[in-house]
Amino acid sequence: MLPMTQGKGSCKSCRENKAQCDKKRPRCSECVSANKACGGYDLGSIFINISATGPAPLWSRSQNSQKYLVLDLASQPDNSQQSQGLQLPPGSWSGISTPSRAMTASPSLPALADIDPTNIRDMTELFLDVYYRRFGPGKTMADPLQPGAEIGGWRNLLPLWIGQSGVLDAAIGALAACFVGSQYRNEQLVNRARNMYLDALQKLQKILPEPEAAHRPDLLATTLVMSSTELFLSNYGGSSQRAHIDGATRLLECMSEDLDSEGLHSHVLALGLFEALNSRRSYSFSSPSHSSFVQRIFSSAGASRNNLYFQWCESVLPLPNILVSTDGVANSPANSPSDILAILDDLTAVEHSLANWYTTLKASAPGAWTFPASQVSPGSVPFPLQFNTIEACTLYNLFWASQLLVLEARATLFAYLPTSAIADLPPIEPQSQLAEYASLICRSVQYCTSNTSFAATENMFVPLGLVAGYYQRQADGDRTKWCVSAFSRIAREHKIVYVAERVQERMSRGEGQTVEGMECA
């Protein structure tokens, strides 16, 4: 809570100009609306310094003092107002200037042309326009999102796939119609998308038992497209999407000799990795037996378009199985120290690989992110980080998320080792370091997800989902709810029917089914 003397004060700028000022706000609306510098309040309650040994100090504007700041939910809107509090008012960007990005309100969608939903090529072009917000002369994109700097990679993949097979065309048509229909609130298009989706699903189920199905790239592409369509059909994280991901993984296992050059295999591999990390379950391609195949996939021409992103995927690929082993140690009444040390060795190998990757990232994107000079608005993410590009935001958040998982796993394993075994090991990081990584991710959400294209927003799903899982394992219900509320805001802003509670469900229990009827020939 704020001391009474702070609550009754006004910001420095308003005091000097004797202007009417909001009370108990980190940055008053007078200064926001006038687009002028605001001294702010001595507000130390939005973030707290968890490394301090004494009472939380008043907020200092130096970057060093912000190093270990974490989200203090006592200063945030109560649960009944939290979802509204995460929304950004139109003028909330006026206090920030970023050289690489114009902080403007999201452009309105152009009028929906009278388009034939059965024309897959035209529908796909419209989908890409809306998905990337490519509007105006020359289809200028609203975000500085370069090709290959997004998780989905649809602009490179979909145009190549049209016409390859009837089942793939049906899946692409369903994806395009469902997303466009949801953005325009066009019920006819959404209904059409559901019919096309069911058509693709029936065709896929009919083809899978055939002897050559396991070696057909178009079926692998179909599973990738249909897993994304589930997101817009309000089943994100549910059993149907997971069934498609499992099916894609199974198909990819059967294609060890059939590599492509368009990046399909690398995207399928990354999709399975993300699902395994989020649900904390094992992943077949995390096994060392697949290392040669994985290296070939990530060295392909398609993967090289987004080199750092896929290098990160390769670095953390062993992590799902390590996390499963760590959870097994925590749930077992008796553990062998030698087994735990073996898991720690695997974890150390991932850490070394990530450290090398991070050195490359910092060299290629120096000064990519900064702490804010002041709070943007009372309703936004507290003290949001600013990045040079969407790609930099994505890569740094993936690194922070993986570091969070690695350090948490190491601390868990140490707790089950005898003191004699720990003596020769490097010390674990303090809890404050884990809290810092989680905080950095939360404070990055706004940059990628507010007034951006869905392609940019989608990049934050994995880091935000992983930090929500971390808060849940820490029994931090309030911060878990904050993350879920952030997902809910994304759903509202991007007009997708999305049940945020599914995030918590997928973290707490496994769900899904295996695609049957297909064997490697």
C-alpha cells in the first residue's frame, strides 16, 4: 500500500504547472493526454525488489535498481477489474518513443471484399493480409516483422502448398476462412470454415491407413495447418490440437530420409517442442537417437531463414525429457544420487549450448531491449520493456523462458541430493534470478501483443505459457491468474474465441489422443 503522503501528492510536472492531477497513479492522465514529460510519483508498489534485505525502497529510475524488480500484484487492479486493467487505452503509447516502431492504434480492417471462400488462393492471400496486417499501398505491414521472424512462418509456407493435394487445400481453406471470419465477425465465413475443417479431417482420417501415407509431405503439412486452425476454433491447448501435434510428430518420425528445403520439417519439430515444454511431457525428438536427423532438419535451407530461432530450438530440444526426469525425481519417494547427477549433467549440457547461443544473440542484436523511463499508463503492464524489433523480443523471451526452466529444474534436483554430493557442484542461482526472468517475460508481453498483428502476438504464446506454468508450480495463484488474464486480453483484442482457462488445464494435466491408423512402412 502507498504511504498516505504519497497518495495525496501529485506528479512533479503537475505540481510545477499547478495542473489538476490524478492521485495514486504512476503517471497521470494530464501528462499522458498532453504528451509531456511526467515526473511520476514515488511509487514503489508496482514492482518490489526481492533481493533487498530490508523494506522495499521507493522506486528509483536507474536501470540498475530495476534489475530484480518483479510484478507486485497488490498495486494492480483487483480480480474483478483485472481483465479490463490489462487493456491499453488508445493514448497509452504517447509517453514512449521507439525509433524502430510507431506506437499507433491498430489500423482498422479494410472492407471485406465479396470473395469466394472456395477460392483457396484468394482466401489465403486475404488471410495473410489480415494475419500480418498488410494493408495500404504495397501492402505495408503494421509491424516491423521480417520474413522468418514469426513462429508460424505462414507467408513462406502456405503459397507453396496450395494445389499439392485436396486434403491440404481443404485444411488451408479452413484456416484462412476461420481466421478471416473471426476478424470480420462474419458468421457465414466461420461456418464455411468449420465445414472445410471437417472435410479436411475426414479426408485425413481416410488417407492415413494407406501404406504410403507416412511418407507424404502434404499430410505432414496438413497436420501443421489443422493444429493452428484449432486455435481459431476455440480449442487451443485442447485434445484436438494436441492430437494434430502428436500426429505431425509421428509422421515426421517416418520421414527421416525425406527432408525438404521449404522449412516444413523444422516448423513441425518446433511445434512439437513447444507443446512438450508447455505440457511438461516427453518428446521423441529430444532423444539422442534422433540427434543426427534433427541436425539435418535445422541445417536445411528452410530453417536458415530464421537461423537464431531454430538454433534456439536445437539448443533446448533435450529439455522436455530432462524436465520429465526432474518431475519424476520430485514425485519419487526414493532417488539414486547417481541418477540425479546424470540428469544434472544433461542439464549442464543444455546450459552450455544456451550460453553459446546467447553470446551469438547479443552480438547480432546489441542493445535490443531497454528498461522504460517511466510507467506508460496505469492500465498497462507495469514498466514494460521496449525492444528494437519483434524478432529481438521473441528471441530474448525464448532465452529467458528456457533459462527459467533450466534454473528451476536445477534447484529441484539439488533439493534431492545429499549434502556430500552437492559440495563439488556449482551453486544454484538464487530465487531472485528466477523471479527476474519471469518478470522480464511478463514485462515483454505488451510490446509483442498490443496493437500488433496476430503474427507478432503469436510469438509470445510460448514464453507467456511457460512463465504461467512456473508461477503455478510456485503456488503463486495471483501471478498465474495475471498470465491467464493476459491471454484473455489477447483473445479479445484479436477477436479469437479462446478460453484462457485452457492454459491452466494443459499445465495441470495431460490431455490428448494419439492419431492411429498409420504406421511407418
